Amino acid sequence: MKVAIIAVSKQGAALAADLQPRLADSTVYGYSAYALPGQRPFEKLSGIIKEVWENYEGLVFFCAAGIVLRVIAPLIESKYTDPAVVLCPETGSFAVSLLSGHEGGANRLAHEVAEYIAAVPVISTGSEASPRITPRNLVLGIGCKRGTERQHIQRTVEAVFRKQVLSVLRIQRICTIDIKKNEPGLIGFAEEWGLPLYFFTSQELNALEGNFSASDFVREITGTDTVCERAALAGCTVTPRISDTSRGSLIVQKTALDGVALAVAERGTYE
């Protein structure tokens, strides 16, 4: 998605600078008094809004909601053609899917932005809406047979979360072993849910200490005794890296259903 990131304050320009390299095809527009090197300066938001509206698939604003609503109102036509609009307050605490949530991809973009700036995503469309702000602090570790379809992975995750009385809205990231980098079903599932997908080598997973649901069969195939549990814990670190596994704990141990094995870890609090 081609994204324009627009900031109207010094704090917003700094957050935009942090976000820009994480969104592959993005450009930052900064108010001229605060624009940082490499950002496109502007004097008035009204002077650039038509340009970014017509030339970008997604818009991420770092400013107050009222400013955004007033400037985009005359341009809104259809959820099928309007760009995805995500709003972030200048504190960077939330990423709100404001316009074109489903069709335009704003829901997915809001999740991506939230992940990158450590914000809470706010989604208001249909089945994705949450009645309250839900902490996104769960890491989903997944292992699956080659060729497993996206829909089957999704049904399995939803079934396990229902049984465990957990909200899928709390999932922050998905983690697995690196031999699954080209697994279409798993990649499609992550994209459909707007979640980042991290991969770890068998050596990295084996470096974790703890009591796991070991399987000789899984070890023979993957090089590690359990993918889902180890991957869930590996993803609990900030970077993520393997250096500190005390920052998370398994709350759902390995659950295997028809070729899909998953585990859930809860991340701790970070300074």
C-alpha cells in the first residue's frame, strides 16, 4: 500500500520519522515549521490534501481528529474508492481506523501502525469492533502442515480462542519457524488479520529454556521439538529477540487440530 504520513506538530513529525521506514512505500509530509530532513514540508494541510488523497492508497495523520475530519470531508465519496485513513493523536497512543476500514484497508493499516509505534489499534467496523479498548499483548505461535489453507488456520485459531475465553483482538503478532516463510496459508492468514508475522530459526527456538510439549516427530521435521510453544515465547521480546524469555509466559499450551498446532503467550510489561 502506498501511504502518505502527515504530521502537523514537532512531536508528530518525530513519530512519522520513526514510522516511515517501517511502511515500505510511504512518504512523510510535515508542517514546514517542524518538518525533519527528508520530509516534504507544507504550509497548510488544505493545500496538500487533494494531492495526497488522489495519489496515495492510505493516509496516516498525526494530529487532532477535528483537523482531519474538516479537511477530508469535502473529498469523501465512496468506501470503495476513498483511501484508507488512519488517525493517530500526537502522543502516538492510539491508531484509529477512521475511513475505508474494510474495503480500503484502513483496519489492517491501523494494526500495522499500532504495532510499529507501540499504540493501541481502534477498529469500529462490524465484527472487528471491540466494545472496549483491548490490550494487544498476546503472541500466537503457530505450526502447520505444508499446504494448510488460510481458512482452516483461521477456524482453528478462532475455535481455540473461544474455548479459552480469549479475544482474538488481543493478538499482537504471529510467530513461527523460518521454514514456513513461503507457506501461503499462514502468510494469507496474517495478512487477512493485519498482523505481523515473525520467523525464527530452529537454533533460535532451541535456545529457549523451559518445559515444552516436546515431539520427536516435530523435531525430525523441523529441527526443534515444538514450533508453536517456542515461537510464542520467542515473540514475547520487543525486537523480537531470544535474549530475555522472562518477558512472557505461555497461557495456552500446544493445541493441535487437523494439522494446525498453536500456542499462546502473554507478553509482560516493558519499560
